Amino acid sequence: MKTVIEKLTTDLNRQDQQIIQKAGNIIREGGLVAFPTETVYGLGADGLNPSASRKIYEAKGRPSDNPLILHISCMEDLAKIAANIPPKASKMAKHFWPGPLTMIFQKSGMVPLETTGGLDTVAVRMPSHPVALALIQAGGGYIAAPSANTSGKPSPTMAEHVALDLDGRIPMILDGGAVGIGIESTIVDFSEEIPTILRPGYISQEMIYEVIGEIQLDPGLETENSGISPKAPGMKYKHYAPQGELVLVNGAQEKVQEKINYLVKEAELSGKVAGVIGTDESVDGYHCGIVKSIGTRQDEETIARHLYAILREFDSQNVEVIYSESFLTPKMGRAIMNRLLKAAGHQVIEV
Ligand code: TXA
Ligand code: MG
């Protein structure tokens, strides 16, 4: 299959609208289109069409028990796919939609089990990216979309990343440039008594508390070997991993730098290509290896935005071992570290 890459502007001029209509037709006919959202690129299909959903799993090599998020473009459409909407969830929607929030509800009969990985609940998100919203409307209103990477790889934050993973497997990629946030949406489960965060993201526990009060964190998220499985099936898989081995170093900044410099030298002596992930503030302190800045600690959003791209850059330079600083920043730190720890298979050196 030939993959067509269509470049779009975010002001969606006439020509862009025509491209989106074409993309919407592919979705309506049961096909796949990759598209930008404000978090990461998604791989979209008609989420109410079982065979279209199955194509997503095939293209990504995704385990069939890992459910998809259904993307909508207006509030009225939520009531058709969610069997009941608790008042707190409506409050959340008013506050954070369109935006980087996914909520889980009991599903209605309209949603096929192929889309929910066999579960009787459905994950729903209304993204804010103009291309995503326009495509959802053109595609019939309900687009199932996981991140548009091959299963296990870092999520794509640029159309080029999608093409690297899925070229030849899907008919169209909508290229809306680099995304703004860079890590996936916060997932909040409203299908049980107490609202629970199943995946941390840009919208933090504190921000949610301000809107609805009590909000807990899935206990399966916090510790690696606690014996408790995360409730979101996708959170149990090794994920976001670069080809090289990733190791995090955690502790006081000076000691971290000293340790990473030592580890890189050691890796190079044993003939390995080594990489370092630092920040604008720290990169000058690293003397060997391929050193990259992920962003600045003055603005934690830059760190989230570059996380996946930097992991892919190391892949393209055939780096075999990567040492990274930790980034437990005030707002998005939990989400950033959740992704980094998974990418590192929980290898952390404390100094
Ligand atoms: O920002 C995002 O959410 C991006 C963009 C494209 O919207 N999408 C995304 O989808 O990250 P994906 O498939 O890569 O991650 C969806 C996560 C998985 O961990 C999945 O297990 C979980 O959501 N999930 C989906 N439906 C669920 C359900 N009914 N119950 C529990 N977890 C669910
Ligand atoms: Mg994903």
C-alpha cells in the first residue's frame, strides 16, 4: 500500500478542508488515517466499525486486549457511547474538553467490543487540535485512535515519526507539524465509585482535584513489583522504548553528572556508542558520548514535548546505551517519569 503524506496548515484553508474530506472518506469506508492531536499523533479508524478497529491492531502490531480511545468532537456525541455520565465527569468535560483528557465510562451498545478490547467500558476523549476535530467530523463522529507508533515504540510527535513506523501500512498521514504537548492524555476512570487516574498526563492530579475534589491514583501505577496490575491494559506493557538500553540516574544534580560521565566513559571503553539526556542547564557538564538536551528545567513543558523525539533521535544514531537525568518536575513530572521509567524498563541508579 502506498502511504500519502498530506501537509496541512492549522488555520485549515480551503485546500486543507478538501484534504480532510478525503481523509474523512477513507475513515467512513473503514480505512486508517494518521493525524495530529495536541498530545501525540493518533492512528484513526471508525470506532463504531469492528473491522476498521481490527485494522488498527494489525497495523500497529498491538495486543488485541489493549483497548482504544474513542475520539469525539462535540458533547452531544458522548451520551450516545457512554451508558451513564456521572455529574463529576460532566464537570471535568466542561473544564478540560476539548483537551488532553480521556475519561472512562460504562459503554453503550453502540460501541463494538473490538474497539474496547473486549471490555464493557469505553475510553473517550475530545482533542483540541483543529485537524483532529475536523477529521472526527469528516469521518462520522467517532474515531478510535491509539498513538500512531508501532506497538512498544515511543509515541510519534511528528508526521515523520509516523512514517518511519507505518509507511506502506496505511493509506494516509495528515501532517500538521510537531505536536504541542508531546505526551499522551491523562486517563481518568469514572466507571467506579472514586474517580481514578489510570495514566498521568498534562492534566495533573492537583488540577483535577481543583475541579471535582477527591481523585485517586491507580495503585498499579506507582510501584513496579507491587503485584498490583495497572487497570489500563496498555500500562502493563513495556513501552516507549528506544532500541538502545535506557538507564535513569537519580539524585543531586552534581552527583548525577559525575555518575553519568563515569558511566559513559565506561561504556565507551567497552566499545559501545553511549548517549546522554541532560537539559539546557546541564549539557555543558557532560564530556563524552552523544549529549542531547531534552529542554529546560525553567519550562517543564519543553521536557515533555521533546521526550519521545529525543529517544527516536538516539535510535537513528544507533546509540546502544543512554543515560538520562530524572525529571520529577512540579506539574508534569509524574507523567514524564511514568513514560521514562517504562522506556527504561525501570532501570534506575540512585546516587
Ligand atoms: O493522547 C492520547 O490519549 C493519544 C491521542 C492519539 O489521543 N492516544 C493514546 O492512545 O495514547 P493509546 O492507545 O496509545 O493509549 C490508550 C490507553 C491504553 O493504555 C489503554 O489500555 C487505555 O488507554 N484504555 C483504553 N480504553 C480503556 C478502558 N476501557 N479501560 C481502561 N483503560 C483503557
Ligand atoms: Mg500508545
